Amino acid sequence: MGSFFLREESDKPIVLIASGTGFAPVKGIIEHAIHHGITRPMQFYWGARTKADLYMSELAEGWAAAHPNIRYIPVLSEALPEDGWTGRTGFVHQAVLEDFADLSGHQVYACGAPVMVEAAHGTFIRERGLPEDEFFSDAFFLAKDMAAASKYTSC
């Protein structure tokens, strides 16, 4: 088993963050929780450049509609005028910072671009009191970047 999986022994609320195709591993965690009847509060932030990049947004909206413990927050960094986007904008980890003054009682699962995972890791611990051992991550790396990425697990 890899290291990016739901820690079921905890009762802490969960913040899930995905950028781009980091959605797939986060999807697995959410579906596992639903299948096993885990009802801990979960806030799922999915960051993408444009609305079209939220390729399974309807699925995430369905989770939130069907399960009162799940909240879905899509965030676009380059919203296009033609999309008529009225949701959150900016970088996905910054949306979490805006929503949480204190993460000390949470678990955070982050998957996606290394720059997002690294930014989330540093700021959530430094600025929001997240315990280091409650931050779980996978980051997508190009092969040439793997040597420098020993701190993070690759998806």
C-alpha cells in the first residue's frame, strides 16, 4: 500500500486538496470513506486553471449533495470570462488559508503539483498550526525532478 490513504483511526475533520489530476487519488480517499460509512467532516478543495479542467466536477458535486459531511470547493486560478465562473479564484491552498484560521485539529491530504503540495505543507504548518504528522501528501513529479523530491511521495 502507498502512503496516500485515509487514516481511519482518527476522528479529526479532513481537508482534502487536489490540483489538476491530483483529483484521482483524492477521489479514491473520498470514495473509500463513503463506502465504509466514515462520516468525519470533509472539505474537498479542487484547484484547476479553468472550469474545463475540473473534469469530474459533477461527481464531486454529487458527493456533497448526497453526503452532508462532504463539502466541495472548486477553485480556478485562470477563470475564463466565457465560463461565467462565479466560484472561488486564486490558488487552491490559499482558499484553504482563507477558510481556516486554525488547522491544529485537522488532517490534511494534498495531491497534485509539487509547488501546490509544498506551499500547502509549509503554510498550513507555519501559519495555521497544522501538526506536521497530520499532513499527508502525494505530488506529481517529472522524472528529472524525482531526485530533489525525496520529501514527497510520487503518485
